[in-house]
Amino acid sequence: MKKRMVCLTLALSMMIGGLTACGSADSGTTGASAAPASSTVSAAKEADSQDIAWPEGPVQIIVGANAGGGIDTAARLIGKYMEKYMGQSFVVTNTTGGAGSIAANDVKNAKADGYTFLVAHEAILTNKIAGTTDFDYDAFACAGIPFQVYTTCLLSKKYASVPELVDAAKASPGTIKFGTELATNDTAIIAMMEDNFGVSFQLVDAGAVSDQIASMMGDHIDFMKAPVGLAKDYVASGDFHILAFFNQEHNPDYPDVPTMKEEGVDFVVDKFFGCFFPKDTDPAIIEKFSSALEQICQDPDFQKEAADVMYGVDYIAPADMPAYFENCKTRLVEYQDLLEEHYSK
């Protein structure tokens, strides 16, 4: 029982995100498609935002993870094309720790002058639920979501299929190591796998995706979850095996790989990367930024670079972000109940 309580504390502190059915896009999509925003700014507001003298110097993008991971990749793409459209430098700063909460808190408390913003994933929601922070998205000025990722998969260097992984876990309970990142949906996925397959895994805090890849290459972890675009070179070389995708349908780029639902775990992962400014940032700056972000999402070069890492370009406007997030948070409650039930056994 003591071990279970420790696991529950760990699970709730790492909490869940990634989030099933947060958006309306097809979860089987791997390419980039620029969806129009469901609401647009008025012509007068847009004209006002274009009149504001911003940016007049470098803009800092804060990322709450190490370089090379999923958020970092998204932030650097956003920064590259913001420079193209805005004519100023957009510089990524990696501020690690606290499952992204340190970076989020830094931006929340930053000067609201438009020269600092956060690129974040589901941790912006899950950290509050886990008690890591006392705030979530509504502590910021939401400025648009350019990416939704529907290519999350289970990867292993050692095992070639989910049945092979499960057999190994049954043979050696509690020894097969799953590399996880704080404030993601990993604990809920593992809980469902353990319940459905009658096995137990060992969770290892292995950091961001880039760190997990290095750990798996060094045989420090046995399997992990990641957007396939960030590991495709390892898959192509034969170093990693894709065990299954967290999609409703087969991934068209890997049609022979099953879905996790087909393997017995009904869990779909829809992941987002969004932009957040300090709460009191001038609305004209938010309008100008989000207008540029929407243009960027329609840029063929941006779409190609996103497709290269298998990120879906599926723009969500600032006005639509609260409803999107509230839908995600509803699902989080279900996952929290699942975790509490699992670890109370």
C-alpha cells in the first residue's frame, strides 16, 4: 500500500495532458493543413493592431523544456517565421524545471510589453490540476495555437510490438522502464496499460523527448511516448520500433503500425503547442501577433517544415482558445479519476 501511495503522489504530480478530443481535427492527420479560425477580428481592430509600433527590438520566446524536445521544436519554428513576417529577432530561451511551471511563472510575472511570451503544451493546464501551480491559461493573454499534433506513438529500442513489451513485463514485473516527462499524459496511459494487460511498469523521469531519446539509445529506458516526427530518423535507421499510434485511425505514413486502441488501450492523444503573453499585454500587440501567426500558418514553407517533423498546422485563434482548453480540462477530470482508482488498488 505504501508503494501505491507513493505512485499516486508521483502520478498526480506528473498529471496528465496531451488530451483526448480537445480539438476537432482528424486525429489520423500527419500532414500540415492550415484551418481557418472560427472567429476573426474586425477590420477596425486589425487596422489598429497594424498601427502599433511593435516589435521594435528582439522578442524572447520562453520554453519550459530543454532544447530539442517537442515544445522547443515548435517554438523555434514559430520564432523563425515570426522573424520573417515581423522583421525582428525572436530568440528562444529554455527555462527548465517544475514541469514547465518555472517558465510559465516567469512569463506570467514578466513585463507586459510584448517582448516576452511563452510557448507551452498541455502543462499549461495540467500543472494547476496537479497542484504544481495555482494558475492555468487564464493567467495569460492567449495569442493563438499554430500546432496540433496527431502523430504521438509508443516507441522502443528493445521491443518490436506491444505484445512483446507486455510479455516482457509479465515475465519481469515492475522492471520494464518507461521514460516519461513531467506534466504529460504518460501516467494515465501507463495506468490503462497496467490495468488492461495485468502488468506493472517502472516510470522513470527522463525529461523532454530529446532526453528520452538519448536515454533509450543508452538503454536507460525501455520504451517511451513521443510525436513520431521527432524520432523518425531513429525509426528509419532501425534503432527504434514504433509499437503503436495513439490515433483513431492508422497513420498513413506507417500504415502497418496498429493503433493503441487495436492493442487494447482506448487512449487517443491530441497535443497542442500554443502562445501565451503576460496577462496585461496591450490587446493591439496580441492582435498583431496572432494575425501574423495566422499568416504564418498559411505559409507553404512553414507548412513544409512542420510536416517534416509531422506537426499538424491547425490554427486556433485567441478568441477560440478558452473553449478549446475548457474542453480539454473536462477530459482531465476523467483521467484524474482513472489515476486515483488505479493507484488506490
